[in-house]
Amino acid sequence: MAAYVIDSVLFRDQFGTAEMRDIFSDETTVQRWLDVESALAKVQEEMGIIPKAAAREIQAKAKVENIDLVELKAEMDRTSHPIVPLLRAMKKACAGDAGEYIHWGATTQDIVDTGTILQIRDALAVVENHMRAVHQNVRDLAKKYRDVTMVGRSHGQQALPITFGFKAAVWAEEMRRNIERVQQMRPRVLVGQFSGAVGTLAALDDNGIEVQERLFKELGLGCPAITWHVSRDAIAELACVLSICANTAGKIAHEIYSLQKTETAELEEPFATGKVGSSTMPHKRNPPACETVIALARLVRGLVPSAIESVMAEHERDKVVLQMERELIPRLFSMTDAALKKIAAVTAGLSVRTQNMERNLYVQNGLLLSEAVMMKLGETLGRQEAHEIVYRICMDVFEKGGSLKDALMADPEVASRLNEADIDAMLDPHAYTGKAGVFVDRVVQQSAG
């Protein structure tokens, strides 16, 4: 029975994805260890270090289906060791004395670390695919709604007009940068580990460097300049970058969540008949997908300190950090990928309520355009004096009601400088979106292809 949400039959698709469960499953974990052992045997056979027949037998039997995982687990518990039981199981599975040549010159952490990196490589490909889907979705929203005017908000209050395309373009550019971050960190993260007991490759004498280089070429991983047994900075970077990616998803989800509130109602996450908002209030149309993404982003962010803590590893080997990473990395990827996959679905089917965006432009009776009025008056009065006048008028409208237009026309200092046509033009929200469209075009062009 599963006791944690990532593996729960009930909750696993809220907190993870099928792809990540497969990548970090027990079966795949053991297979990646065997992949490293198999590649090592192949390289060492080619170099004449171990017999050809032994290497071929190791490669043939390095399949997880040849390992009894229940027995392996029992031996791991008995020995308090992950790889020795595997080596014993492989010796048992291999014909003749082939099993004597497995793991030649390696140490446990070499196999565990490199196996983990192979899993990370697979996991990053999945995550990046979902990131690209999100990026494409919000980029399409930016193009489609380039010129649809809506309220821009600061400090939770109406500020100035923008376009919904502009808002979506901000999301798109942030996701593009995140994709770039993932790509840029790959050479630092996807590096193999084969260094021997304390990182010096002493057991292989003069063959150590060549075995190391050929092994990582065989596995398609980078070759480190020196062991990283106790240098976990790349894993810490991985956690930081994935947290940024998850929190971009969380930011988009939170914005949709906020703009779905009944009083605003400008956006809504995808809805289909049968989706229930409440067990007691039949009218409710809640944003559960967005709420889950926000929660996932917060959980992923909480993993970063543990990853940073692992940078402080001790001496030449430190199992404490390995134990932390064994728990941390699958959770990091599962929750990040779940957040990205969910926000990809949300942005693909997002309901954009343009009529409500239009309605909300006028709920403050013109106050949304106070800056436009101030800047126009500033041409003759100076900016500071214009600000004082418009501030006084706006605060009066805010407290007493009425419209900004009427208040401006009733003010002698304003009326002597601006006529009704001037004021009407300044209070048109569609005419005061600045270069929003130009910025959208920039983002769309920059991210083309």
C-alpha cells in the first residue's frame, strides 16, 4: 500500500506523472545501475582488462528481469548496502565465473551516482517537453489576444490598462528563459561518476583515465575533470532550476486563480460538465487544477534548502547526502513535472472572458486613466503640480463617488486647460496601452520556432 502521495493510487496524478513514476521506479533504478555495470564491462573488455566472455555474459544478464527485487530488498536490509546485493545477484545470474568481473575498479557511489544521472537525463527530457508545451500555449495566447485591452494591476489594485496578450507574453518570455536555463545546465548536470573508492581510480592503475573516458562516451554523459563524490553543486543547481520552472507554472496558475474570482471573472481554467466545485454548493466552479499547481510549486520550492544542504558534504565520501538525494530527486521531478503538465493543460484550454475584461475597465469610473490625465496636464503645469491636482480630484471621486470625467470638468484648474473632447480621449482605456503590442511582437518573434 502506498503511504505517500506520489505513489498513491488516489492522489498520484495530482502530485506526479506516469512518466516520472516510471523513470524513478525501483525497476528503472536497478536497470540504470545495471546499465552502468554493463557499459563498464563492455569498455573494459574492449581494453583487454576483463575477459571477453565474461563481459558478454555480464551484458547479456544485466537486465532487471533477471533480478529478484524482493530478494534484493531483503539483502539490502541485511547488508545495509545498495550495490553489494546487486553484485551478488548478478554473480548468481551469470554463467561460469563471469560475475567475478562485474564492477571492476568501481565503487558503489560510481554506480549509484551515474545511474541517477541517467534517470535525471530521462526526466529532464520529459520536463522540457512539458515546458515547451506551456511555452507554446502562452505564446499562442499572446498572439491571439495581442490587442485585447484589460486592466493591469499592481498591489492587487487596478493600475493602468494593458492587453491580455501582453500578460501572456510575460509568461511566455519567462518560460522561454526557463527552457534556456535547463539547456544551459545540462552540461554541468549530466556528468558521469567513475572515480573509485576515494576518487583517485587507484584500483585501475594506468587504465583508470581511459576507462573513465570511454565509459562516459558509451553512456553519452560528460566526463568530469575530477570526482564529484562530495561535490553536489550540480544537483543543487538542478533543484534550483527546477524550482524556478515549477514556480513559473505556479505564478501562471496563481494569476489565473486570482482572475477567476467571481468579482473579476476574466479567466477560467478549463471546465467540463461533471467537474464539481463543492459538495454542498452546486453553483461553484472552482479552479482545482490551478490550486494544485500553486501547491506543487510551493512544495518544490521547499526542496531547495535540502539540495543546498547536500553541497556541504564531508571528506571524500558522504552517504548522508546520497540518502537525502535518493528521497529528494524523485520528489523534485515528480512534483515539477506534475505542475508543468497541469499548467500546460490549463493554458491549452483556458477560457478568456473578454467581455468581463472590457467591463472591468470601467468599474472605477475613469480612475484607471489618472496617469494619462496627469501627464497631459503636466505638459503645461509640470509633472509634480499635475500630480497634486489629479491626486486631489481622484481621492475625492474615490471617497464620494461619481466619475473622474465629471470631477475633472468641474475643476477650474483642469477645465481651463482641457476640454471635454480632450478628457474623453484621455479616459479611453483602449488608447492607453502603450507599446504592449510591440512587446508582444518582440516575444513572439524571439521565441519563433
